[in-house]
Amino acid sequence: MFSYLLLFSYAFIDYAFINLYFALIFYAIYKRDTKFLFFVLFLFAINANIFNYEIGGKPRGYFLDVLGTYFLIFSPFVFVYYVYTLYKGAFLQKDIIYYISALTFLLSILLSFRQHIRIDDYAPFALIYIIYMVKIFLNSYRVRLPQFRRGYKIIFSFLFGSLILFDIAIFLNRYTPAKNLSNSFYFIKPIVKILKDKKIDYIACNNKYLCKSLYFYGINKGEEFYLKYSKSEQKVSIFHKKRKIYEINVSNLNTL
């Protein structure tokens, strides 16, 4: 009962949960659970109606952006193994975790061919399959006799070592803001450039994490200008003394 209440509450929290409902629809179909299917469809409709989720745009090559971001999240070699375990999991008994991770990951890849997506709306759901990724590796390791486990030991050492080295390289990179910010926005650099081009060096905003990102890139704290970010509409609005002077659709920004 508690799980159903959580699912219901998620529909009003954030539009990213539409990805969860999308995966659960297919899981309900797989399980032939009609009641659960109608319940999830109802929540899917509520979430889509509240947050006005839009899919559109022309192909612009964002697939490489998303793929590169997944490389950063997992590390390249671990990501390749993650995709392999998703493929292998398709031939095993599939549970709700598999459907959430696999379909969310697939949806993020498919949408990236048409529009710029926020990876943090998809990655949390995809990451939960890491538990099963480890389980699949351990199962493959344990079913083999000790004398035939050397290859798996080498694979584990290589993947774990590459993961550690890749993470160290990211956090030691002096150009990486990850160690200075508690949240990230893929559009932050173009926004900073726009603000500086308009001679706006002091600003306040409706999101404290966005403010931290702006301050990190050289925009100072001020009260004359105000920046409002709408995640659901993917828009940034700039106000001067409560009068809107500029609006930016961040999904159209070139973030490369």
C-alpha cells in the first residue's frame, strides 16, 4: 500500500517521473496486471498534464552528448559492460528493476536523436540496474570451477581499476566544476555567456543550485536582475526590477 502511495505522490513532484511510469506500463503489460496497468496509466496522464511534457525537435546529434554523459557517469568500460548486462538480462527472468532501468535507458537514447534531454531525469532510473550488473557478473563467476575463473578476475580488476582511474581523472581535472557544485545544469555555460554579453554581472535566481553554478562561472550575487528557471518548460527568464526582459529556451542552446 505504501508503494502505491509513493507512486501516486511522485506524479505531483517532478516531470522526470513520467519515465518511471512509462517503464511501469510495460512491466504491467508483461505481468498482465490490468489493475496496475490502469493505475500507472492514470498517474502517467496526471504527470504529463501537470508538467506539460513535450517531445519534439529535429535531429541535431544529441545522441553523442548523451552517450558521452553516460560514459562520464559509469566510466567508458563499465558502461560497455552495463549495456552488455542489459542485453543479457533480456534473456533472463525480468523483474520491475530491469524494466525501469532498461526502458528508461532506451528512452533516453531514442529521445536524444531528436532533442536535448536532461540526463539527470533518466540516469537515476538507469543506475539502479548496477546491482543486477554485479549480480550477473558474480553468477557467471561462481558457476565456473576455480581454475576457470582467471578471466573473470582479470575483467573485474580491469573494470574496477578503470573506474577508479577515470573518477580520479575527473575530480583532479581543474576545469571540472563537479567538486565545487552540488548540482549541475547542462546549459550553464551558454547562459553565462548570454548574461555577460548583456552586461549582466550581478543576478539572483529562484534556484540556489543554479545560483551556485552562475557564481562559479563568474556571475556575482545581486538583486537588480533576477533569473527564473522553469524545469518543466525548459526556459530561463531574466527580469529587471520585476519586468521580464529576456527569455531563453535552454533546450535549443548549443552546449558543446
